Amino acid sequence: MTNKLFSNAADIHDYTLAGRAVLTLTSEATGAHYTYRIAQAKDQRTGEPQPRWFVALLTGPDNTADYSYMGMLDTVGEAVTFRLTKGSKFAADGKPVRAFAYFWKFVAAGQTAPQLEVRHEGRCGRCGRVLTVDSSIDSGIGPECLKKMEA
């Protein structure tokens, strides 16, 4: 399955925070691209999702396992913000970090980032299943997961 280009900010936001998102950002200006995995934190005792997401960057040839921890999306009041932590493997001025920060600045404001293509890999951002329904492919979220997210 080919990567699916997102067309609106709301779908990008919901997909990114769905729990198991893998997205690729491509600069229209330079052609540079980075693939990120965004995984929602879960309470260690109960397994319940927490309002925090871990962001990792694809750094090797195995696109299912070669990710290096970059930072986190964290809920601060009503907003979800991106930040590096002590465990970050990348410097704040590194291109992959700057690219994700640029992307998130716009997504958090309900906008699409200028000159940036955002794609998902054709799997549900919440459960990871392959998407087959056109509307689900467009949004990056399967119909069953969408119902759960709306509940």
C-alpha cells in the first residue's frame, strides 16, 4: 500500500494523537523527509491511555523497528506541546527535531504547515490495522476506532 497524503489539519491532528501513528513529513521546498512514530503513553498499572505521546524518528533501514526516541507531545493545560526530554537522542537544532516542531506548531493551531506534505502508511493510527475503506484511508483512522475515539 502506498503512503496516503493528508488533506486537512483536523485529520492530521486526530491521526497523530490516535495512539499508534506513523507519519512521514516531506518538505516541498527541499525534498527532505522524515518518518516519525508517535505512541501514546499508557498507565503502567491499568493500561489506560495517558495524555502524553512519545515521538521517535526512523533512523535505520527497518521501518518497523529502527526508531530512536526524540521527544514527547505532552498535555499542558488545554494544549498539547512538543518538547525534548533528557532521554532525547537528538539536539534541539537538529533538522528532524526542527521539522517535527514546525509541523506540530501548525497542527496544534488547527492548520496545515505550509510547504509540508504529511502522509501516513495506510494503517490505522489507533490500532495499526490496514485501512481499506476510502474515508478511513483519507483520515488515517478505521471506522471501529473512530467510533471509540468519538465516544
